[in-house]
Amino acid sequence: MTTLTFRYARNFLLVALFLTATRAISGSESDGKKSLGQIRFTTGHEDYQAEGEFKEWRFTRVDIPGGDLEKGTVEIEINLASVSEKSPKLAQHLREPDFFFVEKFPKATLVISDVKKRKDGSFQAVALLDFHGLHKQMPLEFEVTSDKPLKITGWALLSRGAFNVGAPYQKGKRRSILDEVRITFSITLPEALESE
């Protein structure tokens, strides 16, 4: 769903996770509900470290049979126009055609599945991202930091070049934005959700 320099910016995105119910839930507080967490990203070039966040996102599907994360599938929808950054001018630039192009691609969706638990108790998963008109997979890692309420924190690495976002990275060029975008998330989920 997405913190750079006014002319350059990077990619984005997202990730948020699990619960035991199936319904859409907002990640913002605009509807009067407590925020479920944050989806943030960082990238940059030699002169600027971009740090952004998507203020509006929601779960569109949460299916975790028997509470078993390894059997679960989670879908998240991110409003790309909700991107924010410490520079409002940069945040606005990220919405423009050479980056997110929110007029044509207003949303990004993420489907998280194939979850595997590691020996150390952390998890890895496959995330299918629909962004900027393209569908790509990326690895995702997370850990459960609290069971009640369920809290998940983790990260993923995204290649903005794979999604044709911004100018390609040029090694040696001072203000060329790195291709790699680090996405981090920290999400607290309620124990149960009421049906809409």
C-alpha cells in the first residue's frame, strides 16, 4: 500500500497479518476503532533516508483454520493514496504517475499464504503482491510477540524495479534511489471480530 527525495521515491508496501475470523478490518482510526497497527517502508539514496507509512489498509480475508497459522491465508488491501512521509511534498510525489500512479492504481493487495514455522519459533511465508498492475511474489518473515491479544511483527524486502516504480537504480549516481525497499509491520489483532 508506500519517504525519499522530492524527485525520487521508492516503493512501498505492506504487510499485516493474522486473526481468527473473516471480514474486512481497517488499519486506521478514521472509523473510530482502535488502530490495528502499522505498515511502514524505508529506502533512499546517499542524501536522503525515506521513511513512509500507509495510513489506510484493511483485511479483506482472514482464514486461519483452528488458529493454525501454517494453514492460514490472509488478504490485505492498501490504499496507496494514504501514503505519508515526513516530507509532505515527497508523499505527494509518490502518488504521481512515475511512482505509485494512484489515479490508475489506487490500491495494492497482498495475499499471504504458505506459512512455515521455523525451529526458533519465527515464521516465514509467501506474499503475493498485486501492485502497479503487476503480480509478484516476495518472501515474508514474522514472529508472534503476543497471543492475547495476537500481535505479529515482521518484515519483507521489495524490489521496486520489479514493479516498474520510479527510475531504475544506477550504481554510482549520487541521488539514484536504491532498488530495495524494506517493509516492516507491527500489528495487534483482537481475539475475535464481529461480523459486518
